[in-house]
Amino acid sequence: MKYINDKTINCPVSKIGLGVARFGTKVDKELSFQMLDCFVKEGGTLLDTARNYYEWAENGRGKSETCVGKWIEDRGNRDKICIVTKGGVKNEGNTFYCNLKKDNLYSELKQSLEALRTDYIDIYLLHRDQPDCSEEEIIDTMQYIAEQGKIGKIGVANWSINRIKKANIYARKHSLKEFSVIQTWWSLAEYTDSMWNDSTTTHMDKETYNYIKENSYIGMAYTSQCKGFFQKAIENGLDNIDEFLKKRIVTPTNLKKLDHIKKYCKKNEVTATAYMNSYITSNEANGVALVSTSKLQQLQDILSTSDYCLPQEELRNIDNVI
Ligand SMILES: NC(=O)c1ccc[n+]([C@@H]2O[C@H](COP(=O)([O-])OP(=O)(O)OC[C@H]3O[C@@H](n4cnc5c(N)ncnc54)[C@H](OP(=O)(O)O)[C@@H]3O)[C@@H](O)[C@H]2O)c1
């Protein structure tokens, strides 16, 4: 396992982060606990959850945090875990309602702490942006909460780079906490709007990447496995990929990338999973690959090659496949 050593976080931060969104709902408690145990056994420390996970399941809001909280309490390992949770949104179906006002964030954070059975969150992210709330107001709120000792690093998910920069200029000018963790869709695949079908999400671009790198922030990649598309296409053949996944990911460029990865993996005797993860974790910017799996075996596959380092030249090669 590769780690980020950040003095502001109590434990080393594993560069593979376990996405636990569906734990406690779509993934039952037993399998969730098995996956969590497997993850820490192989050196994992970072868990990614959110207040609204998994609002898409019946009565699902808060269930992911609750499941993780129970596991941490049961295993007594809070000091070895880096908790990432997110707040500020409520969902109805795929519609996100954002509320980044102080009262709401404070009340959501209290609920997160209760569910997670802890008194602090290592990394607290604002899950979406509320454009009519000023950067100044939001940074002041986060600073206030941090000063209560309830959160460590702060960051955002799915914010435009312009807004992040503006907020951080204000924070720096007034010596306040900066958004130093940026979570976005990031994988080796070419991104297209139809992949996610949600205009409230963002994806990694050159400007965001350079901003993370130059400031030594953390770039947190969701959908880093591209939903398993490359692994499944290599293992089972493109014809056997389910139509939904195909519709989302198949583009001429992604097919060329598939061909390139297949050849590289064969020649270098590495798995497509190692390649996928290393694309994020070997990056010159501090990259954390968030992964989620429906089967324990998939998680074992990911963790068994978590040390793998793609040469920098190969990172450039895959980016140049267009
Ligand atoms: N902030 C945000 O807005 C946001 C948005 C999305 C996700 N996230 C976070 O990121 C985490 C991961 O997101 P994600 O689920 O979209 O990403 P993902 O890891 O790209 O996709 C997960 C799916 O990929 C397949 N897969 C995973 N490992 C595999 C392997 N070794 N071999 C073959 N297939 C494999 C599985 O599909 P099958 O089950 O079909 O086999 C699995 O369900 C979430 O849990 C959440 O914490 C955040």
C-alpha cells in the first residue's frame, strides 16, 4: 500500500480509499464488515462516506456512516482510520438540494459524528456547490467548525475549479483553512457527459490537476475503476460487457486505451486492476483512488496490487492515447 503522510492526520493516509457508499444498504452488514476487515488487513486506512449515502435506497440516508461507525466501534480502531465524509446535500432521486449555510452544515456534521460514533472527522468535504452562497461565507463556516475541533482537513467534491480557487484565495488572505482535498471523477478513461449523466458532477482536467500538484493538495478520484470496464473487457471480452456500462464508457478513444492497456499488461505481466489504480496512485499529483466493489474478490484483486507503480512514461503514454 502507498501512503500520503500528512502531519494534520493521525494516521498515514492510504492511496487506495474504500468507497463505502452502499455499505449498510445494497451491501449488507456482514459483507460490509468483511470488506472493511480485508481493507485494513491489507494496509488500507481511508474510508470515503457521506451524510447522504445511500439516499438512493429506501430510508438509506446515513446508513453508510452508521455501518462504518458500528464497525469502528466494534473493532476499536478509530485511531487507525482516516474518515472522509461529506455534507451539504440532500437528494430526491438524482436531484441534489444543496445547503451550505452554517446552521445546516453544523446540524449535518453533528448527525455524521453521531452515526460514525466519533468526535472528529479527518477530512470533511462539501459534496456539491451552492453557487448563491459566497465563498467567504462558506470558508468562514468551515473555519468555525474546524475551530470546534470537529474536523481536520477540508475540501470539496464536484466544485468548479474557479470556485475552489476563489475560496482558497480568500482563505489564504485571511489565514483560514483552505480546501486542500478535491474530489472529482478521475480515471484513465476519456470522460464524456453521458458517462455520469449528472450535470452536478465534475471531472479531472488539466487546470484542476495542475492546481492540486502545485499546491500539494490531495486529489481524490471517484469512479477510479471506471466501474470495472477495462478489467471486465480484458477478462471477458467487450461483447460480454453489460449494455449499460458499454453505453457509458465505449468511445473510440476508450477503445484505443483498452487496446493499449491490454498490450501493456500482457507484456509486463500486470493486471488491468493494478494499471487502473496505479494511474491514480503513482501520479505526480497526490492521488487517492477511491474504489468500491460488489464482491470481496474484487477488493482482494485491488489490494493485492496496491503497491504497483506505473512508470511516469507509461502515465504519459496512456494520456496520449486519443
Ligand atoms: N463525490 C461524489 O460525487 C462521488 C460520486 C461517485 C462515487 N463517489 C465515491 O467513490 C466510490 C467509488 O465510486 P464508484 O463505485 O463509482 O467507482 P468504481 O470503483 O469505478 O466502480 C465500482 C464498480 O466497479 C467494478 N469493479 C471494482 N473493482 C473491480 C475489479 N477489481 N474487477 C472488476 N470490476 C471491478 C464493480 O462493478 P460490478 O459490481 O458491476 O462488478 C464495482 O461495483 C464510491 O463508493 C463513493 O465513495 C463519490
